[in-house]
Amino acid sequence: MLTKLFIKINCYLLLFLGNFLPKKQKQIIFESFHGKQFSDNPRAIYEYIQMHYPEYKLYWSADRRFTDVFIGKNVKYVRRLTPKWLYIMARSKYWVVNSRLPMWIKKPNNTVYIQTWHGTPLKKLGVDIEEVQMPDTNTEEYKRNFVYEANKWDYLISPNRYSTNIFNQAFQYKRQVIESGYPRNDYLLNQNNFQEITRIKSVLELPLDKKVILYAPTWRDNQFYSKGKYKFDLKLNLDLLQEDIGEDYVILLRMHYLVSENLDLSYYKGFVFDFSNYEDIRELYLISDLLITDYSSVFFDYANLKRPILFYVYDLEDYRDNLRGFYFDLEREAPGPLLKNTEEIISTIKDIEKIGFEPNATTQLFYEKFCYLEDGSSTKRVVEKITNV
């Protein structure tokens, strides 16, 4: 405990001293999911700046347990919470981050903190959560800390007007929102072609003659081992799925980054593949013919591909009424059917096989409400805004 306190105090002091160091005006440090990934909106912004603004010096913040993610990518990375990391944080003009930084990280003066966030909200966020059921915190503390962190942000990226309104309220955010569409979705619009899909499947050693189902559920606040480590009960009957659709499909699992389960899938070799630790879900979206999810924001992004989405919501009432609550009526507005068991999932997949997939009126309204800014140029809009600071 004393060691951690000593580290926090030293980090705070070093970043405070950063107020007196000259900024490197063309230096940016990026972080995705607490330094665990090279992914998401920060990656899209990084790749765009790397291509179009070569004069900028770019760094990635890397959790010491996940540095292998950055090796071999020609990416400059620095281990998170080390003296070198603090020095680079203090000297960098820009921070580009998609999740919250530790509470005790002080933003130096003249640093521009761009919070990209990581999803269009379905479930309640920040101060809108009525009762927090996460470990090592309580509702009042959680909300206070969330607002404190949001007050450090200079810019917040939003994928649409719906999200902007929620972010401003849930984060008590008072500064500038860049309502641009999500940079990470440019890839889905610009790389949706047979060549790229085939390339990714080959790299992942997936069969080219089978269709791909992506199962990407979220986490449950009240099911955890410890702070930041959440349990997850798969609930899918993999035996039944393999028996009924195994000849034509493979299933990719993508657990939420907070889920800590180690699933034994040896019995389903060649049918179920665990890509929970794969560097960026965007490639998994692209190669998937169908998405199964629950309350995760992944369906907002996947909808840009205009492919089938199934909602496996076996605990809908409990999650909606007791854990988080929703911002809109999932039962009325979801761009796909809400299903309660594996048998219903199989039946729906077989129906899609028979009659194909065509967006209905509900799905079209969903696209118009949530995807209208996604045109493949969101990153360009964000970068042009922040580089003019």
C-alpha cells in the first residue's frame, strides 16, 4: 500500500513539474483501454496522423503486461506509469485516450486532452447510473470520480447527436464535443472488400469456405473477481450450435476487455475460436457475416456494415431494471431480434439462410439515427479539428 502511494505521489509531482517544461507542439501520446490494446479510435487517429502528418512524433502508452501487443508493428511505445512515460506525458502537446486515466493523473497546463470514448451508449453511464454495483467503490464516489476525470478533457469525440446529448449529461461535460462519427469506423467503410476479408481470414487461419459468426457480449457489473476483473458465464450452448450449424459456420468469441475468464474451448477446436485478446475488433467485424451481442455498444459500430445482428438477451429484465438501465427501448428499437436461448438463435440463423437479410423499417430508422455521420471520413474531421489548436 505504501509503495503504491509513493508511486502515485511521485507521478503527481512529475506531471506537476510538467507545467514548467516546454511542450513539444507536435508530439502526441495515445492510449487504448488502459494501455492493453493498439486499437479503437486512438488507433484510427494515430494511423491517419502517421500517414498525413509525418512531422509529428507519436507514442503509445502500454501496460507492462501487454507490451507484446506493440512489438513488431513499428510503433513507438512506452511502458505506462514509468518515469519515461511521465516525462513523455508531461512534454506531449496532445493526449489521445479512449478510457479514463487513473484519478491521480494531473493534466499539465497547455496539454490538450482528447477523450475519444469507446462506444455509443445503450446502457447508463457516469452520473446516470442509479446504483453502482462495481467492486471497491460506491455510487457517490463513482459518480464524483467520473465527473472529476471528465473535467480534464478538452475535447470529447461523439459518433452522433444522440451520444452527444447523453455524454454531456452523464459525464457532466462542459467543454467542446467533436461530433464527427467514430474514427474507428472509417475502416469498416473504406476496407469492406473481398480482398481484405480474405486476407484477414487467412492471417487468422480461419476456413475460407465457412461463414463467420462473431459473439461479442459485454460484462455484468455485479459479477466480478476483483476490481477490473469480471466474471462471465458464456450461456451459449456450444454443443447444440456445433451440431446444428457447425458444417457451415465458425464462431469467434470476443469477450469485453474487462472480462477475465479463461475459456476451455479445446472440445470445439475448428468451430469456436477465442479472439478476446485480438488487437482490434474492427477486423473481426469485417470478416463476420453475422453478429451476436447483448448490451454491448459493438452493435452500433457493426450496423455500419448492414449485416444481420442478433441480440442474445437471456437476462434482459435483470440487466435493464437492476444493473444499468438503458437510454432507449431496446425491445422496440433494436436493429435485430431479441433472443433468449440457443434454440432461438439457431432458428433465426436458419431463417436468414433461407430468406436472406434485408433491413426492415426499424433497422433503417436505426441507421438514420446512429450511423448518419459514418462516411469513412470521421478521422479526417477529428484530426483537422485538433491539429488547429
